[in-house]
Amino acid sequence: MALDALGLTATPLVALGATGEVVIVVVAAAALVVVSAVLSARARARAAHAVQRRLEDLADRIDARPAVGSGLGGQLDRLESAIDASAFGAARRAEAVLIRALDAIPQGVVLFARDGSQMVQNRAAVAFLDVRQGGPELDQTMWGLLRPGFAGDQSSRTVDVEGPPRRTYLLTALPLRPNVDSPADGPVAPPTGGLAPLAGPQASVEGVAIVIDDISERSRVENLRRDFVANISHELKTPVGALGLLAETLLDETTASGTAAGLDATSTAVVQRLAGRVHHEALRIGRTIDDLLELSRIEGGEPSSKERIPVVQLLADAADRVRPAADLREVAIEVSCRPPRFEVLGDRRQLVSALSNLLDNAIKYSDPGSAVQLEGSLGDRFVELSVVDHGVGIPQPHLDRVFERFYRVDEARSRDTGGTGLGLAIVRHVIHNHRGEVDVTSVEGKGSRFTLRLPRADAAPVDHTDAAALGDLDGLPSPRQESS
């Protein structure tokens, strides 16, 4: 009745007990959440403090300057600033080491960026480009080499500077690529002053290095050697020719009137054999002298006259020159040219001489009844001329030396075939004069392939050292202007 008086309804005791349990569970869960939150916040605070301490230690090791801000953000700013300063300092130190290394080498080095601006010039380059050392001539040649360099081509020029003293310099342009094994990231920004690169392999060129080498002493010694060989060859040519003529006369006279001269048959045979041997050796020495003279002339440098030569005509001329020797050994010469009409720029006499020497070697080392192939083909940038034989081949250890003077793989066979040991040396110098390449592949017992690669007539490099070629470079500052 008291409950009723208060307006309360009596609740069964069982129901009230269940509700109390629910309330207790809820309260306990809330308390657990609160405790977990407190513990988590403390753990995070401890972790943040530990991170901050580690950042402070790391920043102290890199940079002793105090943090500008406070807390974790300040330490992060301090660390970022220290890392930037350290990276800049490391780059400056690496640059200083590079400059010292470049200054230590005797060659002059000038580095140009992809926009045509000069980046680095070492101490030797400064000396070489000095006006008193012939700087204007070197300047002109250097800027002429930039265009093929930015086009992705390595090229060289020799410059003679009148003295006193007279000096000779070799300038080489080396394209700089970030990674030769990876494709270019994108097109190169055109250099200023009209040095825009052409289409092709230059897409990955990041810059050009010009290397200046003083080859005065080397050139002087080489000229002395070449003059000596030429002079001694000229001096020997007359007496050796007379010796061969006398031996031939003795051989003819002995054959015609040996008995009348009072010689018996045995003595006549001995005289004929010895006279024939002397005649043979005189001819061999004469061929060696001729090759020495030819080599001395070719070593003189650039071809004396360049012309557009149809490759099919070049192959035919070389084949005709050695055809008598091929017929004598019963070796066929097969000539092919694909496509049939294209040209190469060069000295006709030198190129025919190089191909003839390769054909002569192929014929000498081929078996009777076999064939030698003379092939011409047109590539994207080069003309390829190949001589293929199916003879004895060249052992692998000898391939690197076959282009040396007087080097013979088989001495006994060379004496039998009458070789001089100078043919492949002539080939190498001819191709060098034409700014080409020569290589050889061979399998012993199966034959050899010699390949000459020459610039195409429609893609031959222009001489950038003359005034006309330098006309579009006037917008670029010279190294002397940049360094001033």
C-alpha cells in the first residue's frame, strides 16, 4: 500500500535482478574501454618520445645545430635540413674530387651540357686553348666537333698549329649517355645556337666531352719512321729490280747456250735452278718493297681525293685485279651487290687496293676448285663490303694480330704463297683513313669473313672545321668567353 501511495509499481524481484546484471556489464565494459584508452595513449606517448629521442640523436650525428621548432615536428625539420646540407656537401666534395682528377690527367677535357653550354674545363684544356698555344685553331675545331657529338657520333680531328714550336693536337668528341643499356628517357632539348641534334642515336646524349691530346712527339716519330721506310724502299727498289733482271737474263742465257759455254748438263741444271731461285726471291722482295711504299703512302693520312664510287664498280675493279691469280689456282670469284645501285665516298685507288689484298689472301688460302665471295650490302649508316673464303681459316688466338705488319699465322705457308705480310696492314690503314671499321670472323678449317664498314655516300660526315660549317654555331659562346 505504501508503494501504491507513492505511485510506484511493484516489479518482480527476478526481473529486477536481470536488469542489474546488464547494468553491471555495461559499466564494466565502459571502464575497460577507458582503461585501454588511457594505456594506449601512454604507449603512444612513450613511442613518440622514443621516436623523438632517436630523431634527436640522428640529427646530432649529422648536424649539431639546435632545432628551430619544438617537439617532433621541430626535430623532423632539423633532420630534413641536416640531410639536405649533407647531400649538398657530399655533391660538392664529389665535384671537387672530379675536378682534381681531371686536372691530374695530361689530356685536355672540356665537357658540354646537352644545351650546348660548357660545364667543366680542366687545367690542361685551359693551357691548350691559350692563344699562345694555338687556341683559335683548337677553338674552331672543337666547336666543329660538337655537331657530330650531339648527333651521337664519336669523331676526331687532327690540328697542326704552326710554332714556334710546331705542335700537333688530336681532338676527339665523345657523346655522353646516362646509360648505354637503357633507352632514352625522352627527346634531347635542342642546344642553343643552332646545334639542334639530328634524328637517330643522339636521343640519349646528355652532353659531349671534347678530349684534346698533344700528339706532337708521337707524330714526329711516326713521320720519321714513315719517311725512313719510304726512303729505304726507294733506295732498294732499283738494285733489287736490277738483281731480278740479271737473274732472268742468266736463266735465259743458260737455257739457250749452256752447252756452248762449256757447261755440262749437270752444271747447266744447277745454274738454271739457282738463277730461277734468285729471280723468284728478287720478285718477292720487289713485291715487299712495293707494299712498303704503298703502306707509307696510305699512312700519310686522309685519302688524297674523295669521290662517289658505285659499289658495284668498286667490287668489279677489285675482282678484275686478282682474277689472273684466281684462275691460276682454279678459285672462282663470286660477286654480289644488294641493292645493285648505291655509292660509297672515298679514294677509289685505296679502296680497290684494300679489297684486292683481302681477295688475294682469300685466294691463296683457298683450296683449288673452291669459291671466294665478294659481297656488298647497304646498311642504315654504313656500306658493308665482305670477302668470304672457305679455306683453312685462322686460329682464334691469331685473330687480334692479323692486321699487324709482317705478322703471319703460318710462316711456312706464307713463304710458299709468296705473301709479304703487309696486305692486312694496308687494309687496316685504308679503312682508318676512311673513318670506317674492319673486323674478321673465322673458324679454323672452315674459312674466314673479312668485313669493311664505310660511311654511306649520302651519310658521310661533313668536315665541320671549315668556316661554312661553323656558320650556324655563331650563337654559342666560345670556351674562352664562358670562362671569362
